[in-house]
Amino acid sequence: MITRIRNAVMGSLILGLVAGCGGEIKPKTFKVSGKIHSGGNPITGLPPGEKPMVKFEANANKEQSQAKVGNDGSFSAELAPGDYTVTGSAGFMANTDKKGPGIISKGLKVEADVADLDLDVGKVNKK
């Protein structure tokens, strides 16, 4: 009798494990946060509806994602591990023809959470 109960319990556990294996496994992500500004000051004077932008492009596959940017310039995003190019912009109207005031790009390696990423669009980008 005990053997039958044990076998039934073990069978149920095995079926439960097999049934649970069909779910999608999400890759590990890390939180990347920081602030976008111009010379330490908030970015102001943008056209209505426009705000600073922060974009991440994965170096491996060129996949892009954008961070949520608050009114104070703080931003955050969830990224998979890897190497990225981070581009901060004062908005759609920023100087995109040549890197300079209004837009900045820098490399970022994500292996753990990243806090205090500083994007100063007031500096000339030397890339």
C-alpha cells in the first residue's frame, strides 16, 4: 500500500515537472539607470511634446530599445547582458548630422545592474 502511494506521488511530481517545462524562459535582464542633462542642468526649451531620449543598441545584433525618461532627465531600462551603444539626445530636433551638443553616444557593457549612467548632451562627443 505504501509503495503504491509513493509511486503515485512520484508520478504526479514527474508529470508536474514535465508540464511546467513548456513555459517560456525569460533571459536574465539588468536594470540600467541614470540621468540625461546638459552641463548638469535639466534639458529645457524643447518644442511641445518633445523630451530627451535615451536609446540602447546591442552591438551583437543591432537590436534597439529606448529608456523611459522622466521630466527631471532620469531614465531606466531593463537590458539583457551584453555590449551596447547608448545614445542620449535632447530630442528629435537635436543635432544628428554630426555628433556634438544635443546628442552623445558612448559604449556600455551590461553584466550587472548599472546605476548613475551620466549622459551630458552639452559636451562635444569624441567618438
